[in-house]
Amino acid sequence: MDYFAQQLINGLVLGSIYGLIAIGYTMVYGIVGMINFAHGDIFMIGGFVALITFLILISLGLTAIPVILLVVLLVSMAITALYGWTIERIAYRPLRHSFRLAPMLSAIGMSFVLTNYSQVAQGARVKPIPPFITGGHTLHESADGFVIQLSNIQIMVVVTTIVLLGIFTWLVSRTRLGRDMRACEQDQTMAALLGVDVDRTISMTFVIGAALAAVAGLMYLLYYGLVDFFMGFVAGIKAFTAAVLGGIGSLPGAMLGGLAIGLIETFWSAYFSVEYKDVAAFSILIVVLIFMPTGLLGRPEVEKV
Amino acid sequence: MTTTPHETTAASRTTGIPFILKTALINAVIALVLFSLMVGVRTEAGSDGQLTYWTRFGDLAWLVGAVFGGSIVIELLRQWIGPTGAEKLVPPAVHSGISFIGRYLAPVLLIFTLLVPVIFYNQRYILDLAILVLTYVMLGWGLNVVVGLAGLLDLGYVAFYAVGAYSYGLLATSFGWSFWVCLPLAGILAAFWGVLLGFPVLRLRGDYLAIVTLAFGEIIRLVIINWQDLTGGPNGVSGIPRPSFFGIPLDNSDDGLAAKLGIEYSPTHRIVFLFYLILALALLTNWVTIRLRRLPIGRAWEALREDEVACRALGINTTTTKLTAFATGAMFGGFAGAFFATRQGFISPESFTFQESALVLAIVVLGGMGSQLGVALAALAMIGGFELFRSLEAYRMLAFGMAMVLIMIWRPRGIIGHRAPTVFLTKAQAISSDLVKEGHG
């Protein structure tokens, strides 16, 4: 039971990270109708930018951890968001009215560009950082000595995710931009006729998605203490699985799907086998798509001729 | 294209040196922010595990300068070519010349390919490269059935390649079966896996299907890595027997082909044999594809690619139609995999990564999806280009990704971007790919 509780905590933390990435997939899919294959690599870039900012800040002699964290968060969100914006501008916007496989193929190309760009720029080796946020709380100690730990970093990941989700929900449901985004999701032509700047709205979607992925990258860096140039691929597929599981196009669904994938992966590793945890996640993607193509919270798709 | 007054004002606003400079400056600033940390600062873990960094402002300045210069060149080109695009750059005479060449290109290429071992008999490197190119031509033609004809985006094609390779590798090393027995088995097993995967997932929409096939490719690779008892895990399968000339080994022994023919043995014999073997397999793929296109099933594939809803309305069973395309493509992937295993003598999961799938897909897309000649030329260009940059592993994948993006923007339909319909009423007429819109199935 204690082991189970510990895995539950670990799974929820991992799921929060997946959920943050999944939101980027689901938003882009909802509005543009394409799978942004490069989104996992945006997450990876976010992790790298956070790592480099950390190094610079520490070597500058900053010691106040909250200040460092805040600066790193803002810098990595800003730079990664610019990556998202640029990629949409270069690789996706010219293809918006092309045939349906074109944006997807372009996105695959972009994914290769980002992966190998960071390999060329930062080297192929794994980049570790020393544990930055240490300490934690013991929730429960059973008679046989098993301890349920809740570390400070885990608390931080979950709290940050909840705060970000709050801001994000407010952004989508209450602001002008959010209204534009929802309008573009329903009907781009009609939205344009009613004075919505569709190009700008789509750009902003990519910017927000990339910023959230950057936060996920930072959390991953803090939680696991390392980044490498290839981490975007698998994380990207899993986050996409999360988006599909939750119902693609649905924002709460993406978060829910992220948590589900995080839990499934953690429990699979804990009770069955670590080697096959990715196989489990990918199999779930296939099974969900076969039996529940609309996901947990998605709307059934209406086919128009 | 007629020029409306609105467009003229827009055009006049976007001309002139100040505009170009402004655009280039903005792009340079964006590039500066993008590259500032990723390129300007290099991190590396030291020997004690501590992360250190050093700055590379020279490289950063060089890159930003390149973006600035590149933006100016692109803007100038854009104004010089104008809004009507590149069509007017190509005079009609060149067009007819290209179509004249196009008619005779395939036979000439085929004859040249047949003569390659004769011409380059003493150049082992070129023969090896030619075998590699032909392997990818075959993979491209196989995937072309799925992507080009049936319009199903398959991102996990390498899984079937892997199934074929491991089928032959394991059957040959465990039971000692010969290549000619295992080759059909490898194809059948790959097709079986294609059906197994395809049956449940082929109801999915295009991009969902793409992700599922990608996931399937990864599952196969992960299972190969982790199922160590069967596949040897990351160490792979080694000692896979070389192919024989229908039972006669191609070696230096007394039973060898060279001894039986009474000629002096040379290791090149085997290379030449492998060359003709893969050429035959590739041509078989091509021939089957061309024949299938004339059968009702092939026509159904092409119809499915254009409009799935219309197909259903006409009473075509879309699931079985997709399934046959998937299985046919998988079968050729399996053949190619068996050939790969026998050529290398060693296989490991490293050969079957997503990059391979993307490479084959890029060959099909670049070749114009559906054009057999285009796929062959694209394979030649891609693998040849890769070979030129062999020493720059990371850079060549970077360039590969960029090429994929640029091709999609410049010619989304590939280099040979038109589809000649297989069935026509009175006379054959090539349809410009821009006029054809795929249905959303």
C-alpha cells in the first residue's frame, strides 16, 4: 500500500510534465488540425535553454534560489516561445492550404532539424546538473521501514502545473485572445470575416504551446537532473498519446490524459518491467485510438464532404 | 494571375531597399535571440561530472550575419521573381525538353543500372553504394504502394523492414534455412504483421494513422531490443549466412560457383551477385506495382487516395482496400529486410530507427508520391547526398531535416509532381498535382 502511494505521487508528477507538453499538441491540433511533430523537440529546447541559463546565473554568483528559478523560468519560456513562433512561421504557415500530409511531413523535417541542431550546438552527451532543490517531507513511515517521500521538487512541479493551468484556463476562457482561439478552432473563415486575425491567433497558439513546453522542459531538468538532445522524441510521442487519450482538441482532456499516461507508465515500471514501459505507453495509444478515437473528453468528429 | 489594385499597393509597399533592410534586420534580431544561448554558449560535462560552459560568440555572430545576408538575398529574389511564382522562369522549350527526356529517362537509367557492375567492376566502393541505393529504391517503391498509391501515411515502415531482416536472420542462424526459402517467408511474415497492425487501425484518419504506425515501429524496435533471448537484444544477430546462387555458394571452395564455372574466384563475384539480386527484387516490386495499378484493386487504391468518401459511396470496401495496400507494402519491406540481413551478415536494432522510416518516406515524398521513376531518382539523390556528407553525421541529418521542410514549401508534390492516371477514357493526360486535392478520409 505504501509502495503504491509512493508510485502514485511519482506518477502524478511525471503526468504533470506530460500534461504540460500535451496541451501544446492539443491546442495546435484543435486550431490548425495538424500534429505538430516538432513539439517534443520544442520541449527539449526548453530544457536546454533552462540548463544554460542556470549555468550562467550560477557562474554570475547568484545564490537566491527563488530568484534564479524565476529568471530561468522566464528566460526559457521567452526563448522557447520564440522558437515556436519561428517554426510556425517558417515551416507551417506556407503550407496551411497545401494538401493534408504536407504540414505533417514538414513538421517531421522540423523535428529532425531541432534534434540535430541541438546535437551540433551542444554536443551529444547527456548534460547533468547537480540537484538544485533538495529536501522533502516524509508523509508516512510504515512499520517495516518503507517511507513515503514527497520531495520539494515534486511539490514544485505539481504546484507550478496547477498555477499555469489556472492562468491558461483564464487565458482561453476569459480573454480576447482566448475567444479568438476558440473562434478559429470552430471556423477559420468565419472568424476571419468577423475580424479575427487568424494568422496572429495561430501564431499565438504556437507561442503559448511552446512556452508551456518550456516549463515542462525546466521541470524535467529539475526533476531528473539531466537533459540530452534526444529526449524530445519519446517525450513528444507520449505527450501526444496523452493528448489523444484525453480527447484531442480538449484542453482539460490533455491534462487528464497526461496524468493518466504518467500514472500508467510509473505503475507499469513499478509492478511489471521498466524495459517495456515505453511499449506500454505506445500500446495504449494504439488501443485508445482503436476503441476510443475521440478520447476521454473529446467530441466525436463530424465528417464533412 | 490578374493584378488587383490591392495587390499593387501591397507590392509597392514591399519593395525598396529600406524594406529589405528592415526585414533582414528583424530576422537577424530574431536569429540572435534564438541562437544566443543555444549556440553562443556551449555546455559540456567535465571529467568530474561538473557541468562547465564556454562562450562561442564568434559562431553566433557568424550565424546571425548569415541570417541577415540570407534574408536580403531571399527578399531580392522574391522581388525579382515576383508574385506569380517560378513558372515563368521556365520557358516552354525547356518544358518540352524535360518531357522529352522524361520519356527516355527510365529505359536509359535501367540499361545503365544493368551495366553498373560491368563498368565499375573494380570499384568496390561504387558497387556497395549502388547496392545501398537500390535497397532504398526498393524500400521507396514498397512504401510508394502505401503512401503514393493508397495515400496512407505510414511512419513505421521500418518495422516491416525489421521484421523481414530478423525473420531471415533468425531462421537462417537457428535452422540453417537457405536464403531462397527464407525470402518468401520474410515477405509473408512482414505482410502478416502489416495485416495485424492494419486491421484495427486502418479505420483511423490520416494523421492518426501516421502516429499509430510510428508507435508500432517503435514498439517493434523496443521489443527487439528487450527480447534478448530471441533477438540478442542490442547486440543483434551476427553470422547470418550469405546468399547462395540457388544453392551453389559463392565462395572459394571446390563447390563454389567460380570453381564450377571454371573461372578464377574473386570476392567481387558476391558483390555483383548481390547487386543483381537487389536489382531483381526492386524491379519485381516495380513490376508488381505497375501491374497492380491496372487491376481493380490498384484503381481502388488510387481512388481511395483521391477521395475516401466517394469511394465508400461507390461501394468500395475501404478497409480491405487499405489493408491490401498496407500488406503489399509491408511484404516488399520484408523482402528488402531479408536482403539487408544477408548483405550485412549482421543486424541490430540500431538499423531500424525512426530515422530510417523518415528517410524512406522522404524519398517517396521527394519523388512525387506515386511516380515510380521519381522515387528511384529521389533515392539516388538522397543516398548519394548522404554519402557525400558521410563524415558529418549530425550535420547531414540537420541538412536532411531542412531539405524536407524546404521541399514541402517549394514543391509539396515532390520533384516529379504530377500524377498520370492509370485509367483514362480516350487519351492520357497528365494532371497537374496542384489541381488534385486529396479527400479527407
